[in-house]
Amino acid sequence: RIHPIHPIPPTFHACGIAGSLLCRVARQMAAMHEAPGSKAAISGLVDRILRITQNEQVASAIPPMDIEMLQHRAQEATDTLALCSDKGDSARPSEASVPALCGLAVECVNIVERAELTTGLARLVAAGCEVLAALLVQQEPAAGEAPWSFDWVSETLED
């Protein structure tokens, strides 16, 4: 089932190249089997980031400390996503997981500043962009839930 993507906040469009890449990724996520922005979709992205960090090409291109930080951030994101397990995989993740997911996305995207991009590293950067795009997908809150604030994501994009 394909879910429509709601308009992306205007602050997102002001981010230039990264913004256009994230917009494209957000549209691609609409074609995924999981609902864009759902716990299942974001968990899949976090798992992909973990797999990419274990790739030989990636491990040889950046310092071991950076790999460890990426893996730590991914584990942190996985742990916070587990907080919303009672809502099911199709629900959006809890808002408590947003800071950890933003931290993971920043670590992925900042690879650009620390290493020459190879295919493996470009996949890592793209996965970080996909995490941010997934957080920007507005989903209707469940009964009794407040709508999300995009403060964490907006501040991450500004950084």
C-alpha cells in the first residue's frame, strides 16, 4: 500500500542541496511497503546503517572511532525505537526517539566532511538523509496523541 507524502515544512526546502536530496528521498519512501515515517520504515533504515558500517570499504575509509560512533548512534536509535513497540510497526515512532534518530542522521551526513566519498560512504550519507526524510513525513497522530513538533529535525537541518 502506498501512502501519500504530505507537504514538507518550508524550513526543509531552505536547506539547498541537502534539502532537495531529502525531498527526493521522501518521495522514494512513499513507494516502500512500510508506511513512510513508520517505526518499521525507520527501523529498516537504522538496520541498513548498521550493515553499511560493517562494510569493508566503509571501515577502511574512515577512522575506527567514527565507525564506533555511528554504531553507537544506531544502537541508541534502535533502543529508543523499541520504546514504541506497543503501538505496532505501522505506527510512527515515539517522539522520544527523534533526538537519537537526528543524532544518527547527523553522524551519517557528517561523513562528507571527514572522508573522500566512495560508493559505500555515499550510501551511508544517503541513509542519514533518509532518516531525516522519514522524520519529516507527517502522519496523523493516533487518538490521544499530540502532533509532532519538528523542532529537533529543523535544528538538525540548520546545523
